[in-house]
Amino acid sequence: MDPLFDEFLHVPARLSVVALLVPADQVDFRLIRDTIGTSDSALSKQVSALAAAGYVTVRKDQDKRARRTYVQLTPAGRQAFQRHAAALERIVALARTPADPPTSDEPAAT
């Protein structure tokens, strides 16, 4: 296994959250929920796990109408995502690399 492959981050819900956060400064919890298509409780569980790992921070604000929760990627989370993405790209590249051609002693595959 590639040493940069992050088993913790590879959980689909976590990877989706972090990928959504990469291009943004911070993202509203509701937007994350709606974009990845999950429930509040399921997203809360994944965001809590990401926060415990140091990959995200969570900030709660009160505006005039409602309480808002914002999620932000930490520098450690950004680095973890970049390393994991690089590991996935290497795995995919290996799958796309054609096999070595058969030697003269080996029959060609048909």
C-alpha cells in the first residue's frame, strides 16, 4: 500500500467533505450536507471525526435568524488530502500502465 494512502480519510463521506472544503475558506454545514446528500446526524459524526483528527475546525455563529455552523479545512487536513489524492493518482496510473510486452518465450495474450 502507498504510504501516503490515508485509510481514515478514504472513508467516502469524509473524503467527500474534505474535497468540498479544499477550494473554500469555510463552508456552511447545511451546504455540505446538501451537496454530499447525507443527513445532519451522519454528517455531524464525520465532521466530528475529522475535527478529532485535526483535519477540520468547526465554528458556530448566531445570525439574526438562526445558528450557523461552518466547517474549515486545517493546514493538516489540506496536506492530508493532497497526500491522499497523490496516492490515489499513483494507484490509478499503475492501473493504466500497459503490461510489459511478452518476451519471445511467452505467448502473446489474446
